[in-house]
Amino acid sequence: PSAKGDDKFITTDYLQQCRVHRNTAYQALKDACDDLFARQFSYQSLSEKGNTINHKSRWVSEVAYIDNEAVVRLIFAPAIVPLITRLEEQFTKYEIQQISNLTSAYAVRLYEILIAWRSTGKTPLITMYDFRQKIGVLETEYKRMYDFKKYVLDIALKQVNEHTDIIVKVEQHKTGRSITGFSFSFKQKKSATHSVESKRDPNTLDLFSKITDKQRHLFANKLSELPEMSKYSQGTESYQQFAVRIAAMLQDAEKFKELLPLLRKLGFQ
């Protein structure tokens, strides 16, 4: 980020990371900037007399789009600039691929909250009010606990557990019968035991389809980019997410038979 808070985001940067179509990538960036423009946050500071000052600010003060160049420009709010320019010192850093498969903004924010406590593997108690603010839920959104869990917390937990490098457990804290906060514990996934499938020899032929796991994933990636496969895609999922589903489809004898002409088109023998 620049000192004046004027930054440019180019669609190709996002496209290379998430492997989505150019138009999809640009629209996703525009949607994200629109959402960011509507969001606000609160923070506190001290006055010269030592009294608490309660601030409320937006994240960005201006957003601009250059459609013909697939470029998004935004200007961060004045309160944000001093914070983002100290990114190396003050902010939690993580590898972008850890969140590239997260489709929920709440999942991304939950992951960021958690890895700030990576050294201990657990968070302190976070009050309900603070957690809603940290995860980006507005005061008017999901007021009922049932809705908050269903549309925010449960989805975020599921995606973090499935698509990042950590496994998370949540503990509810109550005052009487009301939930007043949460705490989280998490541990690093063991990379060697991601799935039962990973224990198989990647060159072992499947009994029915005569395709190895290595070939299945290779051709799934190729199939995900074929126009003929568009009827199998779901919404705006990335090529990577689509390829994972295709790899699973190729384990089904009927689906494999259905996709065999396309596989042969790609060179499968």
C-alpha cells in the first residue's frame, strides 16, 4: 500500500492466484471493493487528557473502476493508511494460498483471527460483540444466534477446516442461557495425512476406470478449462475448485464413461 492510500488492483494478479476467468476475476474484485466501500469499523484511542476516544471509520473513501483495463483503484480512508503502511510490523502474515479456496468472507476473517494466535494454538475469550466486529458482521445482520451460527460461524468453521492448513474447534461461553462469547483452539494439519487417498500409490490403476490417481487429477485440471464442461460448473467457482469436483466425478464409473470422449480429446488412452 502506498503512503497516500491510493492503490491499484489488476485482474490478472487475482486470476493467476485463483485460476478463474478474466471476467469473473474482474467482477469478483469489483464486488469485493463495493463490499469494502460499504463496510465500517470501530477503534479506540486516548485523548491528551487520557480519556477514551471512540472512533468509527470506513475502510476506503473512494473506489474507481477502469472496465476496459480490468483495473480497480481504491483510496483507503485516512484512519487506515497509518495501519496498512505498518503491515510488516503490525499485521499477521500468511500465505495467500491458504485462503484462495475460501468462498466466504467470514471464513477468511476467521482464519486471520486465528492465525494471529498461531504461537499458542488458542484464542482468549472473544465476546460476542467483539467477535461480530472482528468477523465483519454488521449490527443489523444475523441478530438471532441461530442465524449467526448458520450463516456465519458454521460456514466459516467448515471452510477453514476443509480448505486451510489448520483444524479448528470452537467453545461457546454463556452467561445464564445466553451465549456471550467464543474461544477457539486449533492445530496445524499434518501434511502427510490430508486424506485417505493420499496414502494410495498415485500410479495405481483404478479397477473400473483404468485411470491412476495421478492421471485423474491431471486430466481433471485440463477438463476444468474446456468450454464443454461449463454445464457441470457451479456458479463462479474457480478452476481449482471445479477441478477438485471433476477429479471426484472421475471416480464414479458412470461419470467417467460420460466424460470419456472429452478425456480422449485431451489425450487419455
